[in-house]
Amino acid sequence: MEVRNKIVEGASSLFHRYGVRSVSMDDIARNLSMSKKTLYQYFKDKDELVTVGMQLHMEEEKAEYQEIVDNAKDAIHEMTGVTKCMRKNMSDLNPSLLFDLQKYHPSAWKVWLDFKDNYIKGAIASTLKRGVEQGLFRKEINPEIMAIFRVEQVQMAFDDRVFPTNKFNFRDVQLFFLDHFIHGLVNDKGRLLLKEYLDQETKTNTIEQHEN
């Protein structure tokens, strides 16, 4: 199991950095300093490896998001935590990833769609309802509609036809979308609290930079 996990983690790292299509089984074996024969002892082909890697990544995303929810003081604190998490996770993410899955790996693509439709939408809708109940989000928002809007925003940023990579920075587009989304939710009270959290984060980042 240890070798299998090592293969999945190593392959997933390459897929996220370079996209799925451009990474071969030879590349994975070379990166892990093992023979290609060893890869095929654990996975029948690249498609299975991509699918298992996607399943593992989605479980890690769930755990990471749940930790943010558990430690959040309120709905806005939760969303600023998600922003920070996205900024970290997208630092080396290749925007062709979802396109490659959709076109060449339907099983892995289904894993993403299930995660998007059965987990992310529900999680976002819960956060929005909580924000309204806490008096931080505009009471007239429709959590279900806005949750769908948010996940489709995320997917749209991966589409090179809409945001060609030679013109737009993928990470910047995703973070701009999220910033716009959050500012469209908050009422006056929420806006003040959002500014407070963002100022705290800026101060923390400045201190960390000086220490490094």
C-alpha cells in the first residue's frame, strides 16, 4: 500500500503541475525513480492512475475544507480561509487539468463532477445560509442559486476558450472571481468584518515575510 500511495501522490503532483495529457507513465516512473513495470503492478493503465489520483485529491480537498469550517469563527472567516487555501493550492496548478480530464479521462471527470455536484454545492450553500443567519450576508440572496453560480465560476476559469492562458493568469482569474463573489454577498456589517479579516491576513503575511 505504501508504494501504491507513493505512486498516486507522485503522479498527482505531476498532473497538477503539467496537466494530465502531457505526463506519460515514463515521466511518472522517472520522477519516482522506479521502473514502469512497477507502476503497472499497481495500476492497469494511466487512466486508472488518473482516476485514483483524482479520488484521493477530492478526499483531501474535503478534509481541508472541513478543517476550515470547524475552525471558522463565522461565515466570512470561513470564506477568507477558503481564499487563503485556494491561493496556496493554485500556486502550481495547470489550468489544462480539467480539460484533459473531460476529454481523455471520463472516469476521473465523473469523480470531479460528483464532487462538484454532490459536495461543493452543498457546502457553499450551507455557508451562505449560515452567513445570512449570522447577519453578515444580504438576506435576499438565494443560497442554492449562488452555490451553483460559484462552482460554475470555478470550472469556467479552467476553460482556455474563455480565459486563454496566453492572456490571463489562471490563479489570478480564480482569486478575482472569489473576491468578487464574497463582496457581492456581504451586507454593511459583513463588509466591515471582511475588511478586518483581510487586514489581519495582510499584517500576518507582512510579519512572515520579514521573518523569512
